[in-house]
Amino acid sequence: MNPFTIVAIVLGAVLVVLIILALVGKKLQKKSDAAQANITAGAQYYSIMVIDKKRVKLKDAGFPQIVVDQTPKWLRGRKVPVVKAKIGPKIASLMCDEKVFDKVPVKKEVKAFMNGIYIVDVKGLRSGLDTQQEKKGFFKKLRDKAQKVVDDSKKPAKATPGGVETKKSKKK
């Protein structure tokens, strides 16, 4: 066989696979948009007091049995963001959207946009939500220190009445 025909066959196969993936992706995107529209259509604001938040396996999260039964088996062992909150006199386990989970403050009262046991959005009730700082690992801390040293070295020297003060004269 000619190498040109082999390359043409492989490129044709790759092109067919890419077209199929694009069509499936569009179909899944439409399904996702429709599901998100259904979730936000029935959602309401509730005032809740957040007790705790963590990522737990779905079957260990304390949800009602019907919720666990309705989820596909391959998702039951997956960790989901769970918020334990007090809604009125009841304490409930709530599932949270991934994007919202980091914004939820612990041991504070918030206004949550919820549909059933699913938290779609969170707003501060009495004050704005504090954006929590991300935990920095060892290498991020080292990189930040190195960047600070570089930034300090780029600062201009301060002028003093007796002349220009340099970093060397500061040390003396």
C-alpha cells in the first residue's frame, strides 16, 4: 500500500471521530442547559444557618434513601459537596453546586437559592460573603516569597536629605 493512502485513511477516520464527538457534545450541552433551566425555574430563596460543609460520598452524606436510589450506581461512590444547615427548626443535609461550594461560609447565616435539597446560589444575609483565601501549598509559598524578593529589588531607592539611600546603606 502507498503511504499516502494510509495517511489519508487515518486522517479520514480521525475526522469522522471528531465530527461524531462534536455532535454528541452539542447534544449533551443542550441536555445540560435544559436541566439547569429546570433547576433554576423551581428554585426559591431560603434563609439558612450553615453548620458544616464537606465533600462526602453520596451514600454516606445522609440524604433520604430515595435520593440515593435515583442516582446512577456509578455515581453513588463519588464524593459530592454537602452542606449541613439549619433551615428553620430542622437540620438538613443539602447538596451544593460545585461552583457555589467554595463561597458557602461555615457557621454563618446566608440566603440560599435552593431547589429541593440542591443549593444553586448563595448570598450573604446580613453582610457580603467573605471570599475565602485558598490554602497555599509548600511550593506556592516558596514561589510567592521569591516573587516578593524580585518585586522588592525592582523598587526605586528612597531619596533622603543627605543623598540617595540604597539598600546597602540601610544595612549599615
